[in-house]
Amino acid sequence: MYAKILTVTAVNNYIKKIIDSDFILNNSNVKGELSNVKIHSSGHIYFSLKDGFSKINCVMFKSNAVNLNFLPKEGMKVIVSGKVSVYEKEGSYQLYCNSMQLEGEGELFIAFQKLKAALEEEGLFDFSRKKTLPVFPRRIGIITSPTGAAVKDIINVSKRRNKNCNLLIYPSLVQGIGAIDEIVKGIETLNAMADIDVIILARGGGSIEELWAFNEEKVARAIAKSKKPIVTGIGHDTDFTIADFVSDKRGATPSQAAEIVVSNYEEIAYKLNSYKHRVASSMDKTIQREYTNLNINLRTLKLHSPYNYIVNQYDKLENLKNKLSFNMKILVNNKNNKLSSIENTLNLHNPLAILNKGYSIIQDGDKKTISSLETLKQEAKVRVRLKDGNALFNIQYLEEQDG
């Protein structure tokens, strides 16, 4: 008697029913190391889970994969939950995963430190490459979840600091596998918009798994490539991600990121008013100081003015003139007095002055004075000078007399 002959499909279907009816295999929690991880464009994840002796093929469909808080990578030690079933077409069994978590945060921390060290060595954290934030951004692009608390905090803080600030929200997943591509796409999209001056990348607090999208290399390189400055506000004060290190400025929280980007209008108005008064006061002091200096210089100029010098020289010249005139008068008077004295002396000793007293002078033909009788005796003709003129006399008779 021959046994019942089954088709291949029937055998696989039978095995599948047996496995599907097993309670343990339908509610399995399996730990192991990820291997041959492939993330399909459809969103499904195919991988193997292995330990030191065996491995099992696994699949996680997109509907479950979108809930992951980290990106599965080769070598990660994880715990997956799901059921074991048969893929009838291939006649193989595999683990259909509903959820996946890291076996411990140590694995994520090691991955974080490894990527951080690599990017730091490459220079992506260097201060020299960080862009300057605009003081008064015209429009601010915000990449975050449109329904989370982070976006509300950013809007509230921004409007409180400046009610006229212009915000553009780019809705994005902030955790899970899909978040990585959406964040990168958001950065690229906002970079392509000419009126966006600065970008805020934000999400609220969470565990390291929930923040893991911001520790991905793809996100880090998108931030580094950005032509527009990016400010991060991810998690809480103690949460540091790779995105924070690459960004141009880190805010400890989404609210602080908004405070960094949006200038406080009232503070600016107060400062401007303060500067206005300081400038006005400084200008008044400067004008007063310069006015005082001008007056001092004016007095100094007047004191040393060429006009004053010329006037003073005119006065000096007039004094010299008066002095010269006075001295000349004295000199002339002295000379006149001396001349008068000489004249008097001359008059006193003038031999002709005696003529006025009735005397006369007898001269020979050469007008030489005859002063003796003997000389007179020798002359036949003499000139007699009198008070009022001269006269010639012929001597015809000469008689000597005594006394």
C-alpha cells in the first residue's frame, strides 16, 4: 500500500499550518546580531539574525519599520518580536518582525562615538567652517514634526520675541527610518528657497533610540553641506547628537534654538533707544568740548593775530616816531643853542664888529691889514674899511703923532 502523494505546495502549506499553530513560534522574542541588512526602497527591511551557532532570516514590513527609533545596521545586537512562519513559495521559514529594539544602549553609544570620532577627524565639527547667523533673518525655516511640542514652543518663543517674525514649517518625521530621508529632504528644500535665511532643526526630548535619526551620518552630511546656517534644538539640555556638533549653533532645547535665531524686538528697541541717548549725549559733550576748544583757539588767535601784531607795530612805530621827533627837537635845540653860543662867540671875537664902534681897518692893495705905522709909511694907496663900506685913499701926507 503506497502513502498519499503530496505536492510541494501541499507540503509547504502543511508545514506552515503546523508552525503557525505553535504558540511559542507565533509570539517569539529573539535576540541576536544583525547581518545582511537590506532596506528596500519599498520601506521593507530584510536581514538575518545570528548568534555564535545559527542564523534565521527575518523580514520587517514597512508598516512596522516606520516605528523604529534607530536605523538597523550590520553588527547591532537587537531583540526582535514577531512570529516564525513559512514562506511557501521558497519553502523556507523566516521570522516576521513586528518590533525591534537594541539589546542595550551600549551598542548605540558605541555607534555614536564611532561616527562622532570619524566626522570630527574629517573636520565637520571645526569652528572655522561654521556659518554666521543673521542678526535679523527675513524668514526662518523650521524642520520638525508639525504635531509635536517642539514646533509649538518654537512658534510661541519666536512670536513673543518678535511678533513680526516670518516662520516656514517644513513638516518632517523626527524619529524612525523615514525620518532620516525626510530631514535630509527638508534641509535640501529649504536651501533651495532664496528667502530662507536660517534653518532650525528641532524635536522634543526622548531616549537615545528616539533621537537616533539625528545621529545618522546622512543627516550630519546634509547639515554640513547646507549653504544656509542651521541651528539645532534637539531634546533637552543633556541631549547631544551628531547633528548638534555639525550644526552652526546648538540650542539646548527647541525653545532655546528659537531664542538664538529670533532677536528680541523689545530688547533691540531698548538697546537702540539706549544707544540713541548715548550717542546724543556723546555728541553734546563733543560739541561742547569742541566749542570750548574753538573759543580757546579763537582767543589764542586773537592774542597772536597778525592784525594785532601790525596794530601793535603801528603803535610801536608811532612811539618811535614821537621819540625820534622829540630827540630830533632836543638835538636841533641843542645844536641851535650851541650855534647861538658859537655865533655869540664869533660875534664877540669878530674883528669887524669893532667897526660898529667907529673904528676902521686899513688894508694894502692885497687886502692885507696894515697894523703898524711903519707898514703904512710904505704904502701910497690904502683901503679903508668902515662900518658901511670900503674906500680907497691916496696917501699924500703922513704925520706921526704920539698918543
